[in-house]
Amino acid sequence: MRPTRPRPWLEEAGLGLLRRRAAQQVAVVPDDAIHFLNERERQDLRRIQAWAVVRAGVAGVLSAGAVAAAEVVALPALGLEEGPDLASSFAFYAALLAVAGGAAILEIGYLYLDALRAVHDLARAAGLDLGEEDTDDQVAAALARAALELPDPREPVLGVDPNREISGWRLVAVSGLYKLKIALSSFLAKAVLRRALGRAVVRSWLPFVGVPITALWNAAVAFKVLREARLRVMGPSAVEAALDIALAQPLSPAARDAAARAVATTIVKKHRMHPNHRTLLERVQARIGTSDDADLDDPAVFLRALQALPRAEAQPVLQILATALVLDGRFSRRDRALMQAAEALAPEPDLSDAVGHLRREFVRGHGIEGVLMGRFTHQAREPAGRS
């Protein structure tokens, strides 16, 4: 599917690298459905993730260590030190800034390239071949954004606005706080050491405090990136499996409307258009028909539509809602509140606990079919075979 907006150059570059790397390797033949990870696949994914985390940490050590060594050893050896006059201090900090800037560029460039390579390896290990012609650019682009830590598009899609219930100032505040994390961590660590250690020791070794902090942040970010990429790899396959179950029987117009609203409401409540949610929204509308309703993403309208359905027709809507709630790997208090409101109207008891179990099964790669068919249908069905 073609993008609805021009891609940022960094996303386009990341997508190109993933495609080129895929074209250079042997095609992947998956053993089973991509969202179901067998033991070999899980071991491969753990190995890929572990080594990516280690490499990111080492990159942080080398980068921060080089800057600290320059500040403590190299620049003073060249006659550049923080002196009593403005000129000497300016020369010292200008040189230090140049070293820090160069180290940061090299570190970030390496981290981006290594993350893209690790994400590609992860996709192959799970059975997703990014070089296949039928692999949607949207999926590959979502993986590139995960590797590069780029935000997902926030413009409305198919009548659904992820920002419907969130103010603009909050978006700005969240972005700003994220960028301050490392700087704040280093500042606090230095403040603690300044009080705990003698002034001479602090002056000599304080620049090296940033080394382990940078390494830990890099490792944590790499872990987060690979975890998110894994969800994006498994998402489209899980969407198809869930819809095969939920839409096994034809739905009435009212049930089709409620199913589309279930996905739209989840996106609004989560305040973001996760790639897996976009895939689900597009696949639902492709299977049951598009909707031009201006209030498609209104949570109150969805709950009224669900309440009006008979029990048998509410079941597939609840299956789709449950799938939507877990596709980003999260089940927050806000998500639980939405599920509890839906189950009270359906009615179905204690479905929120089942959604928590569904999330765990999806994240672990254990498959979602068993939970969906065992807990979200009022008549048990036989488990579907792996594809």
C-alpha cells in the first residue's frame, strides 16, 4: 500500500537499507505463521536481541569514554585547559565540544546502522522476508521507524484520528522529556558524587561518570527497539489470524459498523496509530467494507453500537476489540477501562483478565488463536491450524 504522506528522508533511507539487505540474502521460508514463534525462532530472536544490546552498550562506552578521556587527558596534554581567563576556557570548551560532537555523530550513525541490521535479522528469524514482493512497504517502513526511533505518523487514517483525545501541549511535553532523560541522569549522578567524594577526586574523574550511564541508556534503548520491532514483525500475521476467527461468519451491518468502531476507538484511547493498529484498521475495512462515518473514532458511539448488538453478534466485535488492545504489546489502565466498559455492555464477565492473557501470548509469540476462540466466543470452536 502506498503511503499517504511523503516519508521523511531518514525513514526512506532506513527502508532502502532494509530492502537492499534483504535482496542480498537467500529468501526466507517460514516454518509456520509469523506471529507464532517456535522454539528455534525464539532462541534466534533472543540471541539477536542480546547481541544488539551488548553492541549498543559498548558503543556508549567508547563514545562517552573518548569524550571523558579528551577532557581529562588529551586536551590538557595539548595545552588546552579550563583556565582563569575567558580565552583559555573558551578554547578548552570549544575543543571539547568538537570532540563530543564528532563522537556523538559516529555513535549515533553506528547505532542506527546496527539497529537496522538487527531488525532485519530479527524479521528473518521470525520468518518475515522483507525482500518478497508481497511484503508491504508499510510493514518494512514501520520496522525502519522502530530501528531509527522515529515517531509513527499522527495524521488521521481512514477517518480515525489518534490525537482525538490528546492535546497538542502534551505531545510537545512528552517529546521534550524523552530527550532530557540522559542529560538528567548524568546531572543527578554527578551531583551525588560531588557530595559523596572529595573535590580533587571529583574534578579528576567526574567526566567518566557519563560512561556507564550512556552505556546503560544505549543498551536499554536497543532492547526497547528490538522488542518493538518484534511486535511489528508479528503484527500483520496476528491480525490475519484474528480476523479469520472473528469474521468466520458473516456479520450484520450493525456488527460490521461496531467492529470498525472497536479498532478506531482503541486507537483513540491509546493516543497513537501503531503500525499494527493501522494494519488491523485497513484489513477490517477491506473485509467488511469502508465507512464514511465522521464519528467512526468516537468511543461513546462505539459503546452504544456494541450495546445494541445481540450476544452472538457481540462476540466477534469483542474478539476484534481484544486483538486491537494488545497489538502494541501494552494493556494499560486506560485499555482495561475500555474493555471493562465493553464487557459490561455485551455482557461478558471478566474479559479484561483474558485480554491480559492474550497480550502475554502475543508478545511471547505463542499465538493468539487459542485465547480468542476459548474465551471470546460463547460457543467453543476447534483451534485453527497453523499456516
